[in-house]
Amino acid sequence: MAAMESSRAFDPWDPGFLADPYPAYEELRARGRVHYYEPTNQWLVPHHADVSALLRDRRLGRTYQHRFTHEDFGRTAPPQEHEPFHVLNDHGMLDLEPPDHTRIRRLVSKAFTPRTVERLKPYVEGLAGELVDRLVEAGGGDLLTDVAEPLPVSVIAEMLGVPESERAPLRPWSADICGMYELNPSEDVAHKAVRASVEFTEYLRGLIEARRKEPGDDLISGLIAAHDEGDRLTEQEMISTCVLLLNAGHEATVNATVTGWWTLFRHPEQLARLRADHALIPTAVEELMRYDTPLQMFERWVLDEIEIDGTTVPRGAEIALLFGSANRDAEVFAAPDTLDLSRAENPHISFSAGIHYCIGAPLARIELAASMGALLTKAPGLRLAEEPVRKPNFVIRGLEGLPVEI
């Protein structure tokens, strides 16, 4: 095992690390395949091969409660006052294991087939064009709030059947809930997440009831119909699934958009290539997600003892799979610290892998390509107006905003 001091450079609360964690990842990879990190009581896994394999390893799980109680697993139950967040989170398919995960994913996947997603492409591209037109007309603005946020939020809300007039709270609710996915969240963060969970749940319960009375051509109506036909979803599972789709359906896309453009502004030669050849957009989308990964870490519980490079990781331990590190692994990527928008071989794991592979990945790719294409076409001189401020988060990597000029 690499001793704890081996991972001294890894400090997810240090502003310098948050600004650029990739040198610390390189050190972790050089010093071993697994590192115990005492501040979070986690085992850090930095190599692409290990991260990829462990995402598919059924000895690990997103939850342990399908097999063990908190006491059995040597863990303390969450505080009672946090229960609304955990009820909401724990019934979504991202935090379930088979057979519940399989049942829910099968139902939801019908809305994310390649054919269904492809049918959304004109709507996505049209909306991206409208948002960029407004940005151009204003002479600039905040790329985060003017383009990056409204595009995926509107798309997933449209899919679910959330009326346009009721969409304003979705992003704030999502941001407050996602705060709980950071390492060792504070009581203030937990309080905001609980409040958002209660409000989001109450809203969706009302929307589901409305769709029971008046079904539409939307995902919530489809889930209700599937339930009535025998594919059972409890109301809580339905609510949790909707929240997961809204959160996961835009959080990573928003951050990938603004972080991607921030990366392009810092690599003017690559941006010039892209402006000269829009055919690079598909590979550029993949490379920007690899180069500065929106979701830096994904956690797994060890359900049955495993061994990594001679080190035994016991049952009950938590493993931190470092996506950001895996995506810069020189054993997999040529010149991993170089941004190459034409990179052809790019097996990044920004969308995870295994049974929890991102169900919305095809839609996210369409959204990222649509906004990039609209900005390149309608705002060819887009430039940075001022240096952005990075969010003080590690797990979900993003910016507070991205001020731009036309």
C-alpha cells in the first residue's frame, strides 16, 4: 500500500489543488495504484485501468443497504434531520443496486434510446441557437447563466413535462442537493440540501398527481403508464428518478460547457483550429471532457473484500475512483496533459462505466455539440471578458460564471 504521506499533494480543500489537481494526480499515479486518505477515510484509486475495472466490479456498490445495515457495515446512520435528502437520494437508480436498479433503469432507458434522443436534436439545436442569438444581441454576458444552464435544464424539463413557467427553481434546488456530494459537507450545506429535497419532492408529488389526471407525451406520464401496466415504481422511486434526471441531466453538461470554453480560451491555438474547422466539434467535445473532467470522483462501497496491487481493501471501506486522474493517465492517453481537439483515441471515463454508465450520455453529447456549434457560428469572435472564479468544490468541478464578450 502507498502510505498516507504518499498522497500528501492530494488536498481537496486547498485552493491551489482545486485550481489544478492534475499534478497531484500524476504524483498519486507514480506512487502506486491505491492510497489510503485519512481525512475522508477513503481509498484513492488514480489509474485508468483500475478505475475502469472497479466501475464494473460487482464486489463494489453505490450502496450497501441492500445487503447490510449501517451497523453491520461499521457505519453510523445519517442524522435524522438529514432524512429528507437521503430518502430522495437513496431511491434514485444512481444509488441503487440490482434488482431495483435494473428495474428502474429499464423503464427510464426507454426515454433515452438513440432514436428518441436523435429526435430531440432539432429542438436542442434550435434552443441553443436562440440562446446564443440573445447573447450576441446583448454584446456578451455570462456564458454560464445565459447559455450553459438554460439549455440542458430546458431540455430535461421538457422531457419530464415540467411547464416552462415552473422551471425557475429547478437549478437552485439541484445545486443545493448536489452540495451533499462533496467531501465532508458542512451542516449549512446539509441544511440547504434537506430544504431543497423537501421542496423538490413536494413539487414533483403535485406534478405526478396532475399527470395521473391528465397524462401527456412526457416521461412522467410514461412512468405512470408503465406502473399501471405492471412495471412497478413506487411514488418515491418516481420522484427520486425525476430528481436524478434533472440533476444529472444538466449538472455535468453545464460544467462541461463553461469549463470547456474556459479551457479553449486558455489554449488559443486549439480554439483557432476549432473555429477554422467545425468538423472537429465531436472530438473536441470528448477531449474537453477528458482534459478537465466535470465529475472528478465517483465513490463505491466495498461489499466484499478486494485486492489492488497486493493491498487488501476490506469490506466496509469506501473507494474514491478518481475520474480526473484516470483521464490523464499516460498509460492510456498519448501526451495526456496536452489538449488535442482532434484526438481520435479517447476512451475517457467522464460518463462512468458499468451498470451505472450515464444513461443521458447521448443527450449530453448532443447538447454540448449544439451549444458549441451555435457559439462558433454566431459568435465567432467570442472572447473572455474577465477571469472566472472557480467554485470551491472538488467532486463536481465548475466555475461560478464565465463572463464573455462578442
